[in-house]
Amino acid sequence: MSQKVQRILFVCLGNICRSPLAEALFQSEIEARNLVNQFKLDSCGTNGVHDGERADVRTRRNAMIHGINIPHVSRRIKLADITDFDLILTMDDSINQKVLKICMNDEQRAKVKLFRTFDEKNPGADVPDPWFGGDEGFENVFQIIKENTDIWVNRLC
Ligand code: 4NP
């Protein structure tokens, strides 16, 4: 029996650290579970400052240590994303509020959820922005995103 494809968009500020990593980790997890055909994934940022760039080299380097490649090229969120995706996962509260502001109705707003909504230790907490910090911040963010990716995949499958 064919199942409806679930379209998921991951959103952060610059689309070069948190959301492309979330997209890549989600992709890796559904590949491992043989569920690739059930999902369409993408990520974007709210500020557009890094449009056209690969993910931050520190994010890519840290992900590669864990065997995760991040091929995504940064892009800014657009209005059509709100209709084109079923679930929009935001990396922190300020991003969540920005995305909610461009929604036109309750049906669209219901698609928007914090990525850490079901986090076992800190439900609803922000995924910290590693941009200004050191290497340990990138590993911390990797672990947070990995944990929550597994939670989402378990819930959605
Ligand atoms: P991201 O991190 O939102 O996780 O991609 C950031 C990347 C770049 C900037 C801010 C946050 N920036 O200000 O350029």
C-alpha cells in the first residue's frame, strides 16, 4: 500500500549550521530505516545572508566525524514553503515566531513546531546557535539534533 509522502522543512536563521544538519541527519535516519520514499525534506533560513553557500565548514567537519555529509546549499524561506510542506520544524523560539508571522491562517500555523517539542530533557527548548562559539558547541548541537531527529522519525513512521 502506498503511503502519502510527508514533506518536512527544517528552518533556522542562516541555513548553514542547524537546519541543514537536521535535514542531513533526518535523511541519514530514513535511509537507515529504508523509508526514503515516505519523505520529502528540505531546509532554509529566515535571513538569507548566506544564500547559495554550502553549510558552515565547522558544521560540516563535525558532522563528517560522525559519517554525515551535508550537501545542502543555503536558501531563504519563501511564502510557498508554508503551503509546500506539511511540517515545518523550527530550531528556536525566535525562528518559530518569524515563521508563524508569515503564515496566513490556523491551518498553516498548525504546521509550525519547535524542533525540540518532544525533547526528553528540555521539551520546547531552543537548539542553541553554534555560530559564535567553539568546536564543542558544534558537537553539542549535533547531539541535540541527532537525539531529536530520532524522536521525530519514531513519531512520524
Ligand atoms: P544557523 O546559524 O541559523 O544555525 O545557520 C547561523 C549562521 C549564520 C549566522 C547566524 C546564525 N549569521 O549571522 O551569519
